[in-house]
Amino acid sequence: MVSAVFHSPLESVPPVASGAERSATHSIASNADRTSDKAVKVLEKTSATATLAARTQRDFSALWLRVLPPLLGLGLLAVIWEVVSIATKASIPSPKDTFLQAVVLFSDPFYRNGPNDQGVGWNVLSSLKRVAMGFGLAAIVGIPVGFLIGRFTFLSNMFNPLISLMRPVSPLAWLPIGLLVFKGADPAAIWTIFICSIWPMVINTAVGVQRVPQDYMNVARVLNLSEWKIVTNILFPSVLPYMLTGVRLAVGTAWLVIVAAEMLTGGVGIGFWVWDEWNNLNVKNIIIAIFVIGIVGLMLEYALIKLATAFTFEEVKS
């Protein structure tokens, strides 16, 4: 006999979840998603906070490393200065006494009590005026001469011996020539600044012209460019970094020269002021003048570095 087993169709159909069960399942899934989102946000916030803290710590460390060494250097200078003051029994005034004198001096830097008794501000301005005139004349003459020497080999061979001969001459050696020719202290000082600050501009400009890639000049020759277009479109952009370096060196030389020249020529100026204070045995003012000269020179240097950076190509900056 054959026996057959029949199953009810209802037994093969899977049970259908009720509405309450579906709602509970959906609620659990939603809670899990929200919990996961919150966890991700917390991790992102924690990571961002840690990154910001690390960056702040690095920035603080970099700032500290930039600020601390100069402060230590100034502190070392003050300690040595104080020791020297004690060792010389106050012949060299202490940093404290000099600072108090500087406060009095700079409380009225632009007073006038006569042609030979003026504030430190007027003396600095007078020196800067002479530097500007001598340096300006040196730039007007030196930069074009540098272009010509660098551009033409004949002129380079002609002027190189003269530059090598006159460049090492001490600034003060030119001062008597200026007094003899110009018959006046101011023109002699300006002449001395001119003759001493012209060489860095001539040499650096000429070197820059000579280092222009030959391919540029070959292209100019193929295009049959005029000499003016070669100078303005090819040489000047390429030579500009070298030229600005020469200008920066020249203004530093000019500021050094004016102090020595004014000591000998007299009149109004920071160099004459130093010499006048020495004649009055006012050592505090001499030390203050030394710091003023250094700060003004540093400001001129910084201004020209910024100017050179603004007009210099990226590969030259690096």
C-alpha cells in the first residue's frame, strides 16, 4: 500500500510579524543608527580637538624658539654691560642709568636751542637726508653702469681694474677729496657716501646681467629685438634680485659712512652728535647714540629686505 502524507498549506507559509513587532524592530534600528552617528561625531570632535591642540603646541614651540634666543642674547649683553660697569667703577654707565637717561632724552627728541644744540631726532633726520642724497646719486649712476659693464665684455674688461682698485679704499680717505673739491661739509659727506655705496650696486648689477641665461639672449637675437627691449623685457626682470641685493648692501655701507664722515665734518647729524657728546664726556648719550645708529640701520635693512622679497621671484626667495 502506498501511503501519502499531506501537509497543510498553512504550515509552509512563514509567520508574518505583527505591527507591534515591526515597530519595535524599526525603533531599535533607528536608535542604533543615532548612536552610531553620535559616536562618529564624538570621534571627529575629539580628533579635531587633538589636532588643534597639537597645532597650537607646535605654533607655541616655534614662537618660543623664535623669541627666546634673542631675549637670551639681549640678557647676556645686559649682564656683560653691568659687569663692565662695575669693573670700571661706573666709568661706563650701567644699563639702568643709561635707560633712565634715554627716557629723558627721548621725552623731547626734537628740541632746538641753537644750531649746535638740537634733539636727537633732528640729528637722525639730518643724517638720513645726507644718506638719501648720496645713496640716490649712487643708484642713479651705479645701476646703469652695472648694466653696461655686464652687457658688454669690452666695458667689463675696461672698468674691472678700476673697480678693483678703488673699492677697497677706506671711506674716510675720500673725505678730504670731497672737502677740497666741494668746499663744504655737507657736499663732502654726500660725496663720500656716493663713492662708497656705488660699488655694491655696480658689481651686483653687472653680475646679474652676466648670469642671464644665454638662451634668452639667443631668442632676442632671433627675434631681432632692439637693445632697449632686451634691457626692459629680458635683462631687467632677470637682474632685479641681484640689483636689489646690491641696493641693500649699499644702503648699509652708506649708513656706516655717514657716521664717520659727520664726526670729521661737524654740523648737525648723528655722527657729529656722538663726537660732541664725547667732548662733553657724556658717555650715557654716546651709548644711546650707538643704539640709535644700530636701530636705524636695522630698520633700513629690514625695509629693503621686504622690498626685495616683494619684487623677487619665488625660486630666488627660497
